[in-house]
Amino acid sequence: MVDRFVHVKGAAPGGWVAPSDGHVVLSEVADTVLPLAPRGLSVKLCLQGEEHYDFGGQKLVLRSGHMMVVQGETPGVATLPRSTPSLGMCIYLPPDQVDESLFPRIGSRAYVTAAGGSRLGRLALRTAARLHQRPELGPHAAPRLLAATLASLPQLQSETLQRFEALDCSKASTRRELLRRLELARVHLHENVDRLVSLSELSQLVNVSAFHLARSFSAAYGMPPAAYHADIRMKAARIRLLREGRRPSQVAHDLGYSDLRAFSRAFKRAVGSPPSLYVRGAA
């Protein structure tokens, strides 16, 4: 079996050159500048820290919980700050097996999205977290991750294009910037399932007026920020109740509800039954 996994700790002299036939790179790097050689389409994930990219003048920042898709044959430079090592993962896909028509349609060489907001992103998050704990599993996990990425990427690209086209902006550059800020807001919601996040907080975070943010978020994701956040909080609740076997009172506390009664009311509105009956029904 061809080993398609590489674990990089520290800077690679001259930058990392990935083979064109598919590879998964797990990285733990800080305080360095890495030239990025052009290769096939790649999917980059940040678990911890911050990574700064420059693709021929297009500057993007990848933070914890972000995922970035980069067009093939795009040279660039990655700058990793000195403070905390960046923990990440990059999936380099075979160039003859991916459709790259999205990039010219949105006028961009790369785009950043909330990893927790897509099936591919959630898979990448789980896999990267597991491999950073046990890198010896990498050679076995890499082929499955490559196959799953190839299968899931078309859906992510289709959703990204739909969101881009749904935004009411006259200029493509304005639309790209607005979508970037909406994705920052979406990452913040996914990272804070343990408490309520107000529209005012999101507005200040992404520097978009509350009215424009609510309207644009609804256009891109089909619901306003509050409803989107409530939905992912209830998904987190169901996982903790069923997969992790936690008691409803524990889940209520973990998700920042004032008490079990408040959590039960919210859960029943979203799911149709209170937590205790939901767990018994799933048993």
C-alpha cells in the first residue's frame, strides 16, 4: 500500500511539496514562512492557532474551526505566527479527479468556510483531532479520508456557489468579502454551542450591521443566525444524550441553559418531545 500520510513538525526547508496523486499532511508548525508549491486542489483545516496565506495578492487567514479550499496550481506563501504552534491538516487531491469550475465562477483562488457547517468539514475535524492525538493511525486513515473528501467536495462546492449567488451585492468582490464575513460568524456560532450568542455580538465580531448581517445570513444559509445557532445547539444536545449517554441535566448545564426546565422546553420545541422521552424512544 502506498503511504499517503506525512506528519510535519517544524518547518520544511524550501516549503512542502506534495505529490500530485493525493496525500494527507498533518502539521504542527510555528514561527515560519512556508512557500507553497502549486499542486492539485487542496483542502486545508486549522484545529488550533492561526495561519496567514497569500495567494498572489489574495490574503486569507485560517483560524481554529476554519477550512479552506484552494484551487489547483495556485502558488502561495503561508506565514505561521510565533506565539502558538498551528495544528492543522491538509488534504491534497488528485488533479484529474476534481471539478475546479467553482473558482472562476466566484472569482477567487481560494475560499474559507466553517468546518463545522459541512459534512466534509466535520469529517476533517474529527479525523484531524484523532490523528494529532495518534499520528501512527495516519497511514491507515489517509486513503479513507482522501476517498471521502473526493465524494463530499462536490456538495460543499455546490453549497458555496449557491450562497455566493444568493447574496444581494452588485460587485463580485463585495459578495466574496460578505460571504467571508458570514463564514466567520458561522464559525463563531459553531464554536459557542454552550451559550447563547446575540446578533449584536456577531455584528461586532464581523463588522457588519445587525440588520445587514441578519438579512445576508438568512439569504446564504436559509435561516437567521439565532435559528441557525438553535439548530446546531439541539444537534449537539442529541449527540450528547444518545451517543455520549449524558443525563438531560448534564446536557442542559453543558449547553448553557439556566436550568433543566428551560432546556427541556427548547428541546421539545425543536425535536417534538422532551429529552427524557427522546432518549427512551431511541433506546
